[in-house]
Amino acid sequence: MRRAWAAGRAVLAAVVAAAASPALTRAQAVRPYRPEVDVLDYAFALTLPDTGGAIEGEATVRFTRTAPTDTLVLDLVEPRVLGVRVDDREVSFGRDSATVRIPLPPHAPGDTLVAAVRYAGTPADGLIISRDGAGRWMAFGDNWPDRARHWLPVVDHPSDKATVSWAVNAPRGRTVVANGVLLDATDVGDSRRVTRWRESRPIAPYLMVIAAAPLVRVDLGATACGLGQARGCVPQAVYVMPDARRFAPGAFRDAGEIVRWYATVVAPFPYEKLAHLQSSTRFGGMENATAIFYANGTFRHGTPGRSLIAHETAHQWFGDAVTEREWAHLWLSEGFATYFAALVTRHEDGDSAFRAEMRRIRDEVVASPVSAERPVIDTAETQYLKLLNTNSYQKGAWTLHMLRGTLGDSAFFRGVRAYYLAHRDGTALSDDLRAALEASSGRQLGWFFDQWLRRPGFPELVTRWRYDAAARRVRLTVAQGARFAPYRFPLDVEVVDASGRPHRTTVDVPAARETTFELDTPLAAPPRAIRLDPDVKLLAKF
């Protein structure tokens, strides 16, 4: 074990040298977690055990001081800290149950320092080391939301993104996959191999992962050509357990078209490659940058469905490249992924299938106690796993859907692209999206964001209508229930005349308990039917 550790240390030097070029990260205006430092790069050298248990590691952290501070504080829970260096000098350090406190020399703010932490131990979380049903040993990183600290010394918050390198010493029978591009794999002794990966774009710590398992690679080839980095292609592959090989590529045959469509609608793919891995973690799918993990169970009788693949792939743009700066704004990740997966359904299957999916998502929102009781931007919730709810996913998706309906396709997608390009490789808050959409549309949207994101609930509508023979018009009354404050929204109405011909009109419903409208469609006789929201554009309970 110690010889394997030494070999890992040897390759780490090359990793650190590769990381020494200027960081690509953009400085963030606000880093709410630890604003006095900005981590630029992590280089992790890890030695994984032969059969599970303790790991050994060294984390080299390159960072800039953005405010006067004499201490670098890194999050780390279970592992024992064996030693710390700052700029290649051994230093004493402070340790408690959750952090490593590293003293820094008295340099001015704006300087760049390098700290290295050697550690060892058995993670209780974060790196999931287990065996599958066939008894095969495997390890998968599982960091969301702030569980990287169980196996990696990091500033464990999405507001501080960094580039990352990996040098993983593992049993030779394990395939090691990590973020970014594969640099090399070198045999060490008779039974082990060191595999090095490098992610050159800054990502949040919750996205920094490795997989070490008896995985088989199924190549999907070069996809979305002309829409990858530097106008190249996007290499994609699926990694599965040997007994699931017969199911691949399965639904991953659509992965190339999904990436191509997102890259066309939003912007070129932001990373070096995209791998899809059968894994064993707590989530059904996890959008780790360039290395998406899918639950092992979804491969038992096939592969994940297109909707899940589209959801996790959308995160490469929304959540990974543009990351929510604070957890309360998680909808900027999950709402986008949910809605863009639905847009893939529209792209592939047409409007009817899309409307059916949005109707299903709406039904989930109006049935959810969370959506009725808490706002989407939920600054009071500190148990972050509870943010994985209908607000972040379904109501967030519906907020985007209504923005698209309100602004029109051109202004909506132009604003989304501007938002993405302004914050790519960085972080954002909800008001950053609002500002981009206001600029693209020329409309003030503060009321919209406050109404749908900062209040709980949704409109609960009771409607009635009557035909006015003298005016030859329909009078429609829209009443909003008392459970929530009244909402402001456009409501599409379809009037089916006596001959069966449909007529469409839109009324702008004010934030009032009850409003009566005279519809602008002239009718010689009472209508056959009145249909509200025929194209499924409004989040409401009818």
C-alpha cells in the first residue's frame, strides 16, 4: 500500500504542473460561503484499496486570497490529516470534526498560494465503496449537495468553482473514469494502475467525481460535430457493468441528437467529452460534469430512458457550466433540466406529446404540499436534500415555460443564451436570469419572478361564462381562490362556436379575486363550448 501511495505521489507532480497555467474560472462578484478565498484548481492523488475500506489521498489546492486572511479553511470530515504543506513548506494545522484550518503567510490579498493536504481514512459518505449483486467491488463519487467533504478537502460550496485533476491508483481490474479528458493510464507493479484525468473548465465541488468499477466502455463516437469545444465534436461513451453490455447503447443512441439540439438552441457543448456511467449512488441520475452517473437499477432490463438522459445532459449547460451560486436558487439547475428535457420531447415527438408532458408536470405541482407551502427560492431551507422537490424541478420548469409563453420564443431563447454565455464557467442567481430576459425582451419581469418564485402556491381558478345575445359576445368571469394571494397572468381561451369552429383569444387576468371579461369573438349564437388554456401554457388549478 505504501509503495502504491508513493507511485500516486509521483504522478501528482505532473498533474500539478498541468494545472499551473492561468485558471479559466471567472471571478465571482459574491462567494457567500468563504468569500476571502477563491480556489482556482484542485489536484487529487488517490489510492483506492484492493477490497474496500480506507483510502489515501493528497489534495493540492491552488487558490487566491480575495480579502485579508491568515487561514485557509477546507471542509473535511472523516479522514485523518497526515500533513499539510503551503508553498512546499510543512506547516502545522488546526483540525476539528468538519474542517482543516491551514495557516497562511502574510501576503497581500490577490496573491496565489498552493496548499497540499495528505490524508487517509474510510469515508462515511461522498465516495460510495460497495459491491454489486455479483460481488464486484466498486467506488463512485456521490457529492451532491455538500458531501464531497467526506473524502476530499475542498471549499464545499457551489459558489467556488475550480478546475480539477485526478491521479487515481486503483486495482488494475477497475476502469477509472473521472471529469474531463483522459491523460494516461500507467501500470504500477503487478496489480495496480494509476489513471489520470484532467478537467480544464471550472466546476463546483459537488460535480468532482471518480468512478472505479469493472466497467466496459461502449463508444458512441464523435457527436454534435461543429458544436463542441473549439468547433470540434463531442466524444460520447457509455460505461456499463459486463452483464449489462448487451443493453448498450440502448436509449443512449439518442445521446448524440440530444447534445446536438441543446448545442444548437443554447450554445456549444461546454466540456471535453460526455460519458454516461452505470453507477451505484443514492440518486437515479447525477449530472457530474462530463461523467453522468445513472442508477445501477435502471440497467437491469435495459438502459435509462430518453427523458432521464435528456435531463442529465441538459445539466451540462445548466447546473454544471452555469451553477447556482446559492442553494436556494437550485431551480436554475433542476428547473432548466426538467424543462429542456420536455423540450426534447417536443423536438422528437411533437407538440401533442410536449403538451401531455407539461400537463403531467403541472398536475404534480398542484398536488404537491411543498409547492403550496414554500416558495421556489427557499432561503429558509437549510437541509439541502429537501430542496430536491416539486418546486425546484416541476414548478421551476413551469416558470420557464410561462416565461417562454409570455416573451415568445425569440426573446426567450435569446435571453437564455445571453444568460448562459454571461455566466458560463461561473455562477448565477435568479436575478441574473431575469436581467438577461429583460434585456432580450425589453420588458420588466420583476413582478413575474416575485410572483412565481418568491411566493408559495399557484392560481386556483373557478370560471363561469354566459352568452350576451344583445352584444353577441361571451362574458367570462375568472375567480381566484382564497388560499393564495391573487396572481397576474395571461389566459388563453378557445371559444367553439355553434358550427364547431374554434376561435382563440387571450385575456390578461389581473391580480384580483374576480374579474369579468367580454371576449372579443363575435358570435351569432351561444357557443358550443369554452375551453381554458387549450395549449397548456398556465400553471394553475382549474
